[in-house]
Amino acid sequence: MMNRLGNRLGSLAVGASQLTLARPVTRWNPHRYPSWRPSRGIHTHLRTIHTGRSVLGEVPFLLPDVGEGIQTVQIMEWLVKEGDTVTMGDDVCNVQSDKSAVTISVPYDGVVSKLMYEVDDTAVKDKPLMIIDVDGEEGSAVTTPVEETPPISTPPTGTGKDGRILKEDVMNFTQVVSGGKLLATPAVRGMAREEGVDLRTVRGTGEGGRILKEDLLDYIAATPPLYISKTTLSPQPPIHALPEDEVVPIRGIKAVMVRTMTASGQIPQFGYCDEVDMGQLVQLRSSLKDRLLEKGVKFSYMPLILKALSLALLEYPMLNAHVDQECTTITYKADHNIGIAMDTPDGLIVPNVKRVQTKSVFEIAVELNRLQELGMLGKLPPADIVGGTFSLSNIGAVGGTYAKPMILPPEVAIGAFGKVQVLPRFDQSDDLVRAHVMQVSWSADHRVIDGATIARFSNLWKSLLENPASMILDLK
Ligand code: CO6
């Protein structure tokens, strides 16, 4: 794990001593995240239009809304070529926006007659991405992309407490694909893609031959010799000396990092470092860890670190703020949406735990588990990635002590902490003790934050971590 993290971080590092964070980067396929998702207007909805006459023939497939107000994306990779036959739901290209990497799927069955862009071109929302010669029968209905305001479509039934939608509900949620073709949920399609299974070879036992998650799992279990999971393949690049110089375009995640960190570099930032005695917190965590594990929740230092951060931010709202590009206004953010630098198979991304100020330590742990799990599956939706108000990087999960993190604009501060190490220290009686020490490095926007503010804030956060019992008074 550490090697893999190291490799990935190595490939993302901008400078040996600098920490950099790419702004939200994830892989998002709209079909994986059905349109019931409540709060964001990010999904293009497909509406079936009955024209009452033949609408066969060449139909432009317009670049759908990839969300977050994004108007243009860069074409990273075509997954089809002209002349290919496509089925509704097939992935046709990977695009990259400033906020995320997105896989686009087609809403029609047909033959690709023209690709409107080359790789690296900038594609424009609502303009033709490709032309598809649409299959169908005279008088049949054609699904035409029409933008609508979500959420309109039927949500999955929540089986959790008070009807809450659980992960399983989403996995079982069935979106019927019209046209009597292959029927499967976006989740099942996504899983099949992940696992390299051609769904046409799977027998569906659901209504109308719909392929259920169980069908796919049974298929995978029944065909071990033929089935090789992509994740088990995950080849490591061979280590070899280059025979000659190689010029490689900077694309995708790295291109996003170029833009984000170039913007960050425009911000005058100062650093402030300290070390925290984590002795009591190490004990507290170890006394709670197993009990939470019994409930299926992994409990690391992070939930306590986040809670302490949020409590400190309550006293220093100036640090939980956004500034506009010209730095003429500052917006004190009501919610503490704490971003966590996270290593995922898609690269380094920074999902955030929303409204930490309202959450118990247990709830934060559950949420972190969820984000980590989705991150590892490459399934973090933009909703989990946007809206951060303060960021943290647990560089200590990989190694090291001090760092120099760079702010993710429009945020005004970021913290990175190193590994918890057992080191000799003097206690208050001047006795040499074995201490659990963790270093922290803050960076703040010096246009709006001064050193004393960060120092006081850091002192408060540190005191909460050094005396975790003191947090109890403020816990909700
Ligand atoms: N010290 C000591 N032990 C640690 C630490 C530190 N800092 N961090 C994690 N751990 C321990 C943790 O307590 C777990 O212990 P056990 O339960 O006893 O096994 C174990 O390591 C694994 O923890 P895990 O990493 O799974 O969970 P955690 O909640 O601590 O971290 C995470 C979650 C999302 C931060 C982590 O999974 C991850 O992705 N870490 C990589 C972070 C990363 O890539 N940061 C970017 C650094 S580079 O900042 C950077 C700006 C850019 C370039």
C-alpha cells in the first residue's frame, strides 16, 4: 500500500519539498450516479420523445452537462471510433474538466458516423460531440437528450432508518433502459466495466431479463478461469532507465494540478509549523478502535483530528472562508466541509466531509470510511468533492514529518500533518519520556490571515488533540 501510495505521490509531486493538491479530480460516469441525487444540478436527463414518425438516421449527440456549471471539457480519450456500433449506455469518451474526469456514455443505439473532436480538443457543452446513425424501427421512439432540472426521476427506495438511501439501495436501484435492450442498473453496468465483464454474456434473472447485481456476481464467481479483475491486474510500471528523453503532454489530473497550483502560487502564503503530543489521543483511539470495528467502522486518528479542527474553526471562522479571485471579498463559510487529501486509484483527490461541525466523531468516522471506500472504487461523485472549506493532508499516512502544503483556492488555509512517531521528549517535570509526536504544517493566505491568528488557532487545535477529553464539552 505504502509503495503504491509512494509511486502515485511521486508522479504527482511538483517539488521535492512541496505538497500540492489537485482540485477535485475524479472519475465520474453519469450512469453510475443516477439522477435521484438530490442537491446538485449535474445530470443530463434523457427524455423519450415520441415523434409519431420515423426519426431514424443521423442524430447529433450533444455534450451533456457534466455538472458544476462546467461549459467546456478537454477530450482525453475516445473509447469508440467512427463506424463502431454503440448501445445505449456504452462509454464513448473520457473527458476532463477543471473539476473532474468524466466518462460520457451514449443515450442511443446506433453506429458512430462522426466524431466531432480530436483528442485534446476542447468540447463545448450542448454542442455535438458525435453524430450517431440511430437504430430503430419506423415510428419508434428515440431517446433524445434534453436538459431538465433534477431531481425529477424516481429515486431508489431507501431501506435504511427513516427511509434513508443506503449504498445497497443504490446498488440495487434499477434504471430500466428503454427499447427492449440490455437491462441493467447503472451500478451494475459500472461494476461490469470495473470487472471487465461483457454484460451481453450475463443472463439476467430480473424482470424482463434485467441483469441484477446478483447475476453479475454469480457470473463472476462461476467463471474464475476466464475472469480476470482489472484491479488484480493493476500493473506497476516497469522500472527501467529511459533510452532517450521522452516528451509527454501534461493532461488530465496533472493538467488540473497545473492550473490549481498555478492559481495557488499567485497567493502569498506563509507557513506555520508545530508539533503535537498525541499520547492521550493514541490511547483514546486504541480504546475505541476495536468497538467501532465491531460495528464495521474503521477508526483512525482522522475523525478526532477533524473534530478538533472543526471545534477550533468555530473559534476562528476567518480560517473557514473563501476569498474571491481578486481578493476583494471574504465569505465566512457556515459549514465546515473539511477536505481530505486521499490517494485513490484515479489519483490524488480531495473529497470533503460535509458539515463536520454538526457531526459526532462516530459520524465523521463513518463518513470518512464511505469516502475512502468510494475513492478506492473510483466512484467518488462530484458532490463529495466540491464545496470544501478547509483542507487537510495526512502526509504521515505515507511518511515524513513537516511539509509545505499549498492552499486550494478559494480556501484560505490548509494543514498537513506527519506520521505519529515515538520520540524522546521532556515532560513538565523535566523527565525524559517516550512521547507520541506528530508534526503539523499550516499554510495560510497572508492577504487575509496573519501569523498570530494561525498560531492561536493551531494552539487551540493542538490543545484539543493533546487533551481529547476536553472536546467532550463541545461535542454534539
Ligand atoms: N501517523 C501514524 N499512523 C497513521 C497516520 C499517521 N499520520 N495516518 C494513518 N495512520 C495509521 C492509521 O491509524 C491506521 O492504523 P491501523 O488502523 O492501526 O492500521 C493505518 O495507518 C491506515 O490508516 P488509513 O490511511 O487507512 O486511514 P486514515 O483515516 O488515517 O487516513 C486517508 C485516511 C484518506 C488520509 C488515507 O487513507 C490516505 O489516502 N492517505 C494518503 C494521503 C495522501 O495521499 N495525502 C497526500 C499527501 S501528499 O498532500 C499531499 C498535497 C499532496 C501532494
